[in-house]
Amino acid sequence: MPIALVGSLVDGRANFMTVGWLSRVNYQPPMLALSLNKAHHTPKGIIQNGSFSACFPNLAMEQITDYCGVVSGETTDKSKLFELFYGETKTAPMIADCPLNLECRLVQTVELPTNVLYIGEIVAAWSEERFLTDGKPDMRKIDPLLLTMPDNRYWGIGAQAGDAWKDGIIMKKRIEEGTDASV
């Protein structure tokens, strides 16, 4: 899973928590969902301001990212750990050191038994040119931090494995032509 530091202003102070349960959930407008346990401190700020950020750290930020997941913003001021900036919402704190930051406006919440699913419209994406190739995020340059469960280990990415919506079309053509024996 990709790891993000989810940011919100809680009672006027920037706070971040480490989140692995997040995903893009809509194409147009672009939306992101995150699932947070009801006991966490960060959701309070998401509801207060109607906004949040998903700041994607790189592999070099592993230790500070894990730290943000083991201490609560209720008792620890994590805003001092990072150089912060704000975008269009003015209430979704973002981290300058993260290669990619998504700024979201809250559009819906879904109550689950232990968690709440927060769905936000991505209103802006923030990155530096050095993390892009042809104007698009480049995973090799971003070097994102990943998490596996249930072993709870952090990882980096390996080599590119293929091309989405292209490799399957090639296989589809081979199957239709009867030249692919693997099916």
C-alpha cells in the first residue's frame, strides 16, 4: 500500500498521521478516500475544516513517517517536524519535503463499524519539477514509501513491471488470434 502523511488543522494546529488505507476512488472529479479509525485525533480537523491533505513521503522519510503513526497529535505537536505550506483550501497543511502532496476538500463521510471513510475531492496536486517526467509524477524519482500488512513492513518500489491498459490489450489480441497458449 502507498503510505501518506494525512494532514489536517486540528483546533488551529497542523497535525499529521501516517495512513496506509487510502485510494483514488473517482475519476472526474478526482477523488481520494481514506479510512481512519474513529479514535484518532486527525479526523477532528478534517471535520472542523472540511479539508485534508495526503502527503506522500519518499523512502528517506521512513523513520519520521513511522513516528507520525506512533504518536498522537493530541499529546504531541507534529507540526514542528516539517516545513509546511498551504494551498487553495488554506486549511489542509502539506509537507514541503514530500515529493507529492494532494490537497483535498471533504465531500462525504461513510461510517463503518470501527472506521470512518473520508472521501475528498482532489482540488490541487503539489510537486516539484525534479519529481516529474514530462509533467507527470515519476515513481522512480518520487521513490514512494510502501507498506505491507499483516507483516507491517515498509518497502520501496522495484523496477517497472509493465504498462497498464496496454500489456493486457496485447495479450487480448494474441488470444483472439489464437497465438497465446497460456490461456
